Amino acid sequence: MTTRRVFMMQSVVGASALASGVAMAATPVAETDANAKALGYSSDATKSKHAKYKAPAACGNCALFQGKAGAASGGCPLFAGKEVSAKGWCSAYAKKA
């Protein structure tokens, strides 16, 4: 089940990517990136010290993750033009239904 919040984030980012005609690049998100810091992103969820983190949450099983099942990394609408690690995590995590 996709929540309204997740749907809205995906819609806005997806529409802007289509409108600009920019393809998603395979640049990994750096934990030092301002947006990554704001969301508490960690490329290895098991090393996350964020209060909201609860195992086994990870980008690979998040509703926002746009990579293929089993992929090591994939796109995320919260980090436009960059890829997150499937083993990563951020505070916007929404469990995939």
C-alpha cells in the first residue's frame, strides 16, 4: 500500500524528471550531501544511528526505491539524479507493500 505522502513525492519528482528530459545518472548519493544529511541517509542501514531506524528497514525494501529487485543500488525520488544503496536507509523510509 502506497501512502499519500509517498505517492505525492513520487509524482512530483517523476513529473519534473520527465519534463526536463534528464535521464537518471548512476551517481551514488554521498552521505555528506546536504539532502542526505537532512534525511539521515546512511549507505549501510545497519550503521545508522538515527532514532527512527528499525531493522530490517533498508532502501531496497522501501516504497520509494526505484531499482530492480535484488539490485545493489537504484534511484530514489528524494535524491534526483543519484542512486541510493539498496542496503542504505533514510528517515523518509516507507515500507514497500
